[in-house]
Amino acid sequence: MPTTVRAYAAPSATEPLVPTTIERRDVGENDVLIAIRYAGICHSDIHTVRGDWGKIAYPQVVGHEIAGEVVEIGAGVTSFAVGDRVGVGCMVNSCRECENCRGGLENYCAKGNTGTYASVDRDGTITQGGYSTHVVVDKDFVLRIPEAIPYEAVAPLLCAGITTYSPLAHWNAGPGKKVAVVGMGGLGHMAVKIAVAMGADVTVLSQSLSKQADGLAFGAKHYYATSDSETFRTLASTFDLIINTVSSAELDINAYLKLLRLDGTMVNVGAPPEPLPVRVFTLFNNRRSFAGSSIGGIAETQEMLDFCAEHGVAPEIELISADQINEAYERVLRSDVRYRFVIDTATL
Ligand SMILES: [Zn+2]
Ligand SMILES: [Zn+2]
């Protein structure tokens, strides 16, 4: 018997989210039933419910930054016990057989991973996300949340954290490396904190200096306004790695690429809907690379959580109640959030 649980759902692409109930599947042999305590609001949630990334089925519950407790486990689950503090991020399944899955990179599953929401699940139903009191997830896609990370702040690590940790780790951010973070929003502030914890020399490139005090408090050594063209002259051929968290196609991508030193890489984690006009000649100089990165595998997500616990890294959050979700969406779209909204799901 599926369980009926409380949730907040989008009834259509144009209407505000509303309180509702949804069904969660029975706890199968390899499943974990999680009582959700906190759910982060990611910009992707808004793009998805508003149909910006394509048609979806309604009503739709979004949310892929989930923190909660195990309340029931299937007969085949030995890795989790009732009462464990756990998390769920952007995916809840994958094929498990392709080269990428076998290599622990389920996020790059050749058949496409199953998203935590608005994806077709194995049973043919549409997955429903974390703005809900409970969720049933296969044990292999459940993360262990270390006690050292504040419970109400941990959820954004499951998307914003891993999205920035993975490219920083892959491109070897660390001592002696100069890393620039473009944009100081939900993703950007995590990129700064994680890169600093990895030991890199971190620079923030933001439109204005309005968040400079925060950036320096998070450990960045330098902070520049990109609205000032002098910034691009000063920083020419400087960085080993640039993490671009901005999802606007209006960003002058070639101006940023010129900030890479020899063998430097610019990695996009923001997702502009339009193509970016990269000049190949800019890549010739300094043998530069232009790359992308999408979340991280399950093992790497666990590694990121453990790393954050060990280094005292946690997202900056604003805790809200469910009736503030629609207002929070408008504020995210205005970049008026420092730096992530988290829903207290007890208010659903
Ligand atoms: Zn996200
Ligand atoms: Zn696969």
C-alpha cells in the first residue's frame, strides 16, 4: 500500500506552488523510507516547475537537496538503520551497468540517471522531490550525513555542494592553485568555501562588490567586480581554474577565458539556455580548456559530505516555512538570498 504524505506542488507552469498530498511507494527490499526534515531550494527547481527546461507533468513536487532521518528500511538494507541522519541529492537511480555507473559516476550514466523529481522512475511513475514530509529511495542513492554539519544547513550540500566540489576535486584545486569563482549565489558561495578548504588561493569574480565582505569572510583572498573592465586587464592569464556558476548567456565568455593561465580550465556549472560563443583563438593561447561538470557520483557525494564535516564547511542558509516558498522563488530570481533557502518541512 503506497503511503499518502504531505507536500508542496506546482499545479502548472504558471501557478504558485500549493499544499497537497502525494503517494510514496511501498518500502521495497532495497529501499529506505526517509522522514524529510529540511529541503533546499535550488534554482533548478524553479526552472523545472516553470517549464523552462521543457514540458513536465503536473502536479510536480520538486526539491533535490534533502536531509532527514531513516524511519523504515527494506529487508535487504544493511547499510542504514532507523534513526540514521541521511540525505538525498539530485538523482535516485541509474542503470548501474554502464561503464560510468560501474566507475562510480552514476551522474554520467550512459542511459541517463533518474532525477529526484520530474524523471520517469523504474516503475513508470514520475519522481516527486523533497518539498514533502517523506520520500522512499533506493539505499544505493542515500547519503550518510555526518553529525558535525548543522542539520538545518546541510541540505544544500546535496546539490550546490557536490556540483562545485566535483569540478574542484577533478581539476585539482589545492595549495599553490589559483581558483576563481564566477558568481556569488547559492553555487558560488559553496565553491568559495570548498576551494578555500582545499587550500587553494581563491578569487571571487562578481558583478558588484556588494557581497565582498561575505566572500572574504568565507576565505576568498581577492574579490573583484566584473562590472569594472579594469578587472579583466588586471587578472589576464592568472587562474589555473575558473568555476563559472552563472547561468546567463550574457556573460562575455571570452573575456573570462582570457583570465586562464597556461593549461588553465574554465568549468561551467551554471546552465545558460542559449549556446555560448567561444572563440577558439582564445583557447589556443595558454592551451586553455573550456569544460562542463554535472553534480557528482554517489561515492564522491559522500566524500564531499565527509570533507565538509572535517573542514567545518556548511552552506549559509535562510530557513523558511512552507508558506514562504513562492516568495522565496521570487527572491531567488532576483538574486535576493544569502545564500540558500531551506524549507523546514515540519511546516508543510
Ligand atoms: Zn540543484
Ligand atoms: Zn549507467
